[in-house]
Amino acid sequence: MPQQTPRESLRFLAELRFGIGTAEAKSPVDELLALLKLVDVADQAIGMSGVPGTRISGGQRKRLCIARELLSDPTLLLCDEPTSGLDSSMAEQVVSSLRGLCKSGNVSVMSSIHQPSTIIFEQFDDLLLLKEGAVIYWGPPTDVERAFLAHGPSRNPSQSVSEYMMDCLVRDDMVEQLRIDELKAVVDKKAASLSNLGKLSRTRTSSNRYLGALFRYNAPFVRQLVLLFQRHGKHVAHTKFNKQNIVLNVGLVVIACLLWLQLEYTDKDVRPRFTACIWAMGTWLFFPLFEGMMLFLPDRPLVTKELKVGCYPLSAYYIARTLLMLPLDFVWPTFWVTSFFWATRLSPSPIAYVIVLPLMYLNYMVFQGVGLLMSAANMPMSRANTVSLLFITYLFAWSGLMMDMSRAPRWLHWASDGNIFGLSISLMFRIITEDVDYTCSSNGSGSPEGCNDGVLTGAEAREWLGVDRNPQTCVLSLVLMLVLCRLLSFVLLRHSLRDAIDGARSVGPQQQGKGSESVGNGQITSEDDDIHGSP
């Protein structure tokens, strides 16, 4: 995650395994940062790819991925082109780090690599070359030149051995001169000499280590929630409270407050209060809806990888990301509603304010849930934007605020009656007008009904504007919508990530009965799909 530092990234996995704040979690993190030469950037934000000056380098990023794998104490590290996208200097640093791991005697490294430089090529202990799916060389890198010269074209003196080897495999004129069948025969003969070694079995110790590695992240659910909250909370806080968002939210409050500043308690101020309710609920319709649409998108690659290896269940991520973050989500709505309510004098009652605030939270969660539905379904952003714009248009057009719905065909009245935006507005208007009397400033054809006695009650104001809906029905409808959206978004997210979830399940229980067989394929996946650790 961009806001995380290398130390925090490693500590998250370590504390999942060993416990929050324990010495067992801290020690391997410090050791790996030193081993892979990441101490200088340990507390620097990883940053976003493609944003210069805001991230650690590509080589440091690769080494961080290696460090994440080593936290599981693997015996084998599988790397798929670990030098891709790096310049020659960074590529050499990464391979040098891998070489250092091998020299430690604790882990072996198997890596695929294309176009290695001479320095990188010379650091490998063994070399396996493939051509069209067949092994044509297997042995020390120092012997590959002799093998190719014996069964292929000569080497240009200006070529390095690695360049000569690659040209023999890809250049058409040199491939024609390479006697691939003879090279295959040499490999087959060497393989046959090893066939009598028999089947290798793991000892009890290695079996226990393997099984322990499979369940290395079997942390208590509460610990998972705490760590996920810490990780994602930092990201959410950075996003919501950066300079741009502060200016945006303060500006929204100032604009709204100036427009409805210090409303009076007369019949002429009833309709402005109603429009203020529309503005308030509308403001906190847009933001949660569009934020919900984007919520799972940036997390999906990392969460997919972590689910595959059973770091945590999807339910832990979902609860931490969508429910535990709500206090942070509510900061700006609280600031906005508090400022707007008292600056505009929506109601003289403090009790009304206390009730409006949770109503705004409910409205926020409902429309965030709608956005989560689109995000959980992994809907393309262009399609999600189209759906959301059509949905918002419906909410405003069919809320009964723009048009007398009695003019609509009777069979379409449900579209207005079930409009959740209209329900929120109706509830808020009821709250701010309850037990409030408005002085009638004039008597005439333009004055509301109920002004005959010189006072317009809150109930008469609601009846006048046609927004006197049953409050219990409105609340139940909003709560039902909230629950349905949240549950359905979890189901959709689970469906879209089913391959990762099924992968974690298949690795775990199925391997428990395989202690005497050859090493399986349990893996810890890092932020980089190219690097995997196998116990």
C-alpha cells in the first residue's frame, strides 16, 4: 500500500504470525531490513508506481518483496524474472541479495531470468535452459559454453557467454546450427543417472516445519481485525485529511452556510429549510457513493494475494475496511452537519441536532453501500460511472421534489414511494420541524394552509409541502437498504475473489495428510506476483 513503509509492510505479516508488539515479530523484521539493505528506506513510504519522487526505487521494491517472503522462513524462494523493469545497477543489487541468501545456507533460490548481464549470469550456481518446453541444458553456468560449442555454432569473441547462449536460443540463423536433439540427449543421460536415487522423503522435522508454514498466519480473528484496521486506517486517514480534502470540505461548508445563513422562523423560511434538507442529504449522497465505488479497487491485487495464502479470511478484511473505518468516514459529515445546522438555524432544538447527526450517518452508510455493490462486483469504472449517474438522476427526479408525482401513472408510483433519497429528506425535515412553530408573515393566496391563526406548526408545514411520511417506515426502509447492500456487497466480493479463497482452502487441509511426500506447493505471496516462498 502506498502509505505503508517497508518496516510497516513487514511488521504487518510478522505480527499476524507472532503477535502484535512481540519481540518475536520485531526481531525478524529488523534482521531482514538489514540483510536486504533496506534500513535506509525502512521508514520511507513505499509510494505509488509511476509517481516519481514519491516512492522507493524499483530495486528496493523488489528486495522488499523478497523480505516479505522470507518472513515465513522458507527453504525455497521462487522468483519469476526478479530483475524485470530494473536498470543494470538495480538488477545486480537484487541478484546479489538473492545470492547472499543462498550463501547463508538457510534458503535456496530458483529464478527465471531473461537477458542476464555477465555479472548476474556468473552469480548462479546452476543453470537450466528451456527451448520450446524441453530442457536442453542442465548444469553449472561455467560449462554451458563448452556444451553449446560442442553441439552448435561458434561464439563471436566480442560476445559474452550469456549473450552467446541467448542468441543460440532465439536467433534464427544460430538456432538452425544448434543441434538441439544432441543437447537433449545429454540432459536425458544425466537425468537417468539420478533415477536410482529413489524417492526422497521429508523427515519428521521438515514435515512439521512444512505444516507449520501452511498455517503460519492462523492468527486470532481479533488480531487480524486490529492489524487490518491499523494498515488501512493509515491509508484512509491520509486520503481524507490531506490538504486537498481539507480545502474541499471546508469550502463545501462555507458555501452551504452562506447560502442558508441564519434562517428565520417564519412561513417564508419553511421552504428554504426544506431545500436545505435536500442539499444536506444530497451532499452526503454523492461522496459516499463515489468513494464506495472506488473502495475495493486499489486493495484488490494485494488482498487477492494475501487471501491465497490464508493471511486472513475475507470477512476480516471486509469488516475492517467497511465497518471499522466508519469513525474516520464520519469525521467530515460530522463537521459539515454541525456547522451547517447551527449556522443556518435549521432548528432551535439541540435534540433535533442530536437526532439529525445519526440520520446523516445512516444516509452516508446506505449510499456508501450502494457504491460498495459496484466495487465488489469488480465493475469496470466506465460502467460504474454510468450506473451511478443514472441512479443519482433517478433519486433526484423521482423523489417527489421536482415534480408532483400524482401526475405520474399510478403503476409508477412505487418508484417515488421507494426512493431512499426522498425518505432521508422526509425524515430530516420532520426532525427539524417537530414541535416548531413558524410565524405567518402574511395572509393571502400565497400563504400556506394553516396560517389562518397566524402560526404555522411543523405538522402543517410538512403537510403543506407533501413530505409527511411515516417516520417508522422511513427508518425501517433505510435500515433494510443498508443491510441488504452490505450483505450483497460481501457476497459479490466473495464471488469475485473466489479463486483466491478456494486456493487458500485447498492449500491448507489437503496438505495435512501429505507429510511423507515430496515438497508441495504451499506459497506465501508478496506484493509482487513474481516472488514466492515455499516451505
